[in-house]
Amino acid sequence: MAEEIELKLALPEDAQRNFLRHPLLQQAARKQSYRLTNLYYDTPARELRQRGIALRLREHGGFWLQSVKCAGQRAGGISARPEWETPYAGHFDFTAIDDPVVRDWLSRPKLLARIAPVFETNFQRTAWTFELPRGTRIELALDRGWIVANGQRQAISEIEIELLAGEAMQLFVMAQTLAQRIPLAPAPQSKADRGYRLFQQIPVAPVKAVPIPLAASAAPADAFRAIALACLDHLQQNHLGALACDSADPEYIHQMRISTRRLRAALRLFGPQLPDGLAAALLPPLSELMAVLGPARDLDVLLAEIAAPVLTALPDEPRLAALVGIITERRFVARQEAMRFMRSPRYGSIILQTLATLHGQPEAIADTNVGVTEGNPLFGTGGTKCPAAGMKCPAAGTAQTLLEFAQNRLRRLRKKVLALVKQTRVDNPPSLHALRIDIKRLRYALEFFTPLASPKALRRMLLHLTRLQDALGQINDLASAGELLMSCADDDPRLREAVTLIGGWHGPRHHKLLKAVPAGLKQLGRLRLPKLAGAADKSRSK
């Protein structure tokens, strides 16, 4: 069995020529180009896919090879997964697979009888091999071609940087060198992922955050890295969706903003357990990204939730129509600027910089209770590893399990929220805004720790937090809309009259939202944190 470690990057088709001119390619020890045809197999019920197994036949130079890949570790465009490759002699042969569970499952006659091709990839690969210091060897490949399924096809234009031997961090060094001049961004979906989506005719759509598997006994630093990488996957799924659709759907940018906020919230939440300097390395590029996404999202909200409903209610009011037209123009400009940034080399550099920091060669935390678990340097393995190289880790003796850490942090967050509740006044917008921010931080923390929590109690508290956060968010949107509206109206008296109309129309809703706040805060005070449990709890109870 071999382990495939590679970094996959999306390359816009119109950037292929610039990539081929990059001076880095001149430093390659070898270059070769060849055609690859790949057939992916599964059952009609996609049983292999459900078990995380990919079965592929590849034609190269007149010969066919059989490959079996299993779901490994993948995040932010980089993956490490087991792979078995053998010559294909006209029938599937799984005897070379040294994992007996995988081998026996695939070898079942009833399963083999149902296996058939589901999609094909056909592309030209140009590969450069680099011989680097300390025995590191890397293959850099440009793939150009098509994925075909159900009579439809999608273009392939991507870069794969695969580690052949040596130091895995050199994948990021090479990627960042390329991204300085070329718009490259980590691709969270493999060719197989895309092939299955095309086969199943799953449309491209905005992606929301999903729960992240975490073990109660894990080190908090490892849990942070898993959460941070999941946030980047969430970001990249929506980035690529926004570019693929090139539509005005505001949800893509909204979800990109949420994923970035979640990552910043995770940095704040896990701060006491992270190496010195990690937050300082990650926050500036994330703030740069938010500075681009923020204006586009603010104008989306201003148009869709503040101005457009009033125009719908008063369609014959020319002052409103004129103001909505200006808002629409500004929204278009902000969206175009955001899309230009997302297509630029700078965007890819930010994401790769963040990934490289998170995947930095970890240092072990000296701790007598939990030993360091050796494993792939790019992925946490449940031991006491810090996620960044060269940074000072927490002092010896301070290590906690994730379960203990989560219990302490959630109690502190809830205590802070309840303290703010006592200071909040419905006639004081800044106090409502401060409370909303801390409610959001508590909600994100609960979502991060979902695998450790009692489901029923967690759902109840998250539902109330979400409702209260949404209500406070609407109040904040209405409170802050005036400045944006006046900026759009400028000195035009007719447009300023339209701003007054909008404010008056939303007055009853604003009053209703404010009136409901005290009851929501009172209920919040009665809610208890969900009980956290895990392997540690069970072992103590026996």
C-alpha cells in the first residue's frame, strides 16, 4: 500500500498560459506529458462511494491500471489517503490490497456483479518532477480535459502537487511560489467528487457549515486544527461555487463570510491552548478577506431586507425607485470587486498562507499524561501536537482533554453572556450589538462541540440562541441601515425623503423586535448548557 499525499489547486482556464510561463517550471529535473483516460466504477446504489472507496481503471500508454483508494484525511485541498495500484488483466483483482476489510468487502461476488462504470475523466497531464534538498521529491502536474457522466461534461483545469518523497511542507512552499503570480486556490473536491456530482446531477449550490467529528479525549490544539480546516473547506466550497455560477446569488458570499467568522471565533475560543503567535499569523489575512466580503454582504442586506420590501409595498413611489436603483448599482460594484478579488492571485495566497500555518510542522507539547502520537505531519492524530512550527506551545502540565476544555470554555462564555444580559438596554443599540456578538460566539462554540453534547439539550439551546441572534441582527441591520442609506442618497433631497419613507415603513417591525427582546433574554437566562460527555465520562463511571 502506498500513501498518496497531494495538494490540489483549481486553476482558471484562462490562466493556463501564464502558469506554463512560470519560471519555477524551468527548475524541474524532468518533464513529461501524456494522456490519461480514467473509468470510475460503482454499483447503482453507489455502495463504494458510501464506504469511502474509489475504484478506478486508468489507461496510460496502452496499458490499464486498477486503482483502489480509500477515504483518508482531507482538508483545505490537501489529502492523504491509502492507495493500491495494480495492472489490470481484464477483470478486477483485489488480492494485492493489504487491508483485509477492504479486500474482502470488494471481493464479494454479489458486489462484483453490480459494479459498472459511472463516469469517465479524460485529460492531458503535463508533469514536472522536482528534486529538492534533503531528499524531497515533488511532482507538479497540470491536468486539462473533461469529466463525462450521463451525457454531460465539465472542464478539468487544475494543478496537483504530489509528494513523492521527503518533507510534506514543501508542497505549500511550491504552491505559494506559484500563487504569487497565478490565481490558484485549494480545490476541496477531487475529480471523483465532481464526477459523482455530475453523475447524480447535483446542481451547484451554496454550502453551509456541517458538524465536525471530534473526540472527547483529543487535545484542544488538534481539535482547533480540525475545526479551522473545516472552516476553510466551508469557505472554499462556496468560493468555487460562486466562481462556477458567476451569479448574483448573495448566499455564496454570505457563507464565505460565515466561514471566515467561524474561523476567527475558533481562534478566540481555543486561544489559551494555541501556540504564541498563531493568532497573529492568521488574523491579518482573514481580516483582509473580510474587508472585501463585508461591503458586498452589507449591500445585499440593505437591498434585499431594507429597501426592496418598501418598494414592493409602495411600487408607485418614484423617490423609492430612484434610491433602490442607486443601491442596486453600488451592490453590483461591490459584488464585482469581491469577485475580482476572489479571482486574483491574492485570494489564493491568503488561503494557502492560512493552510500552511495550520499544517505547519507541529511541535510536541511536553506532557506526562498524554503522549505524542506519531502520524502524518499534515493532520492531527489525537496526540498533543501544536498546529504551527517554531511557535511557543502552552507550558508543560497545562494539557487538557477536549472534553475538559470545552466544559470550561462554555461555562465562561455563558457567564459572560448572562453578565451582558444584565447590562443590555433595549433603547441602547450598542449594548444590543455587544450582546449579539457574544451570543454568536457562544453559539459557534456549541456548534463546534456538537459531537460532545447531549443532542436534545443542544438543539434546544442552539434554537433559542439562533432566534435571539437573528432578532438582534435584524435590529442591528435596521439601526445601521440609516448611515448606508444616507450615503446612497448623498445630498439629493428627494432621495433623503425616500430614506425617511424607508425608516417609517420599518418602524413597526423595529418596535416589535425590540418589544420581544426582554422575553428572549429572560428565557436565555433559564437555559442550561447541554451536558457534555465522551469516552472519559464513560470510563470513570465503570
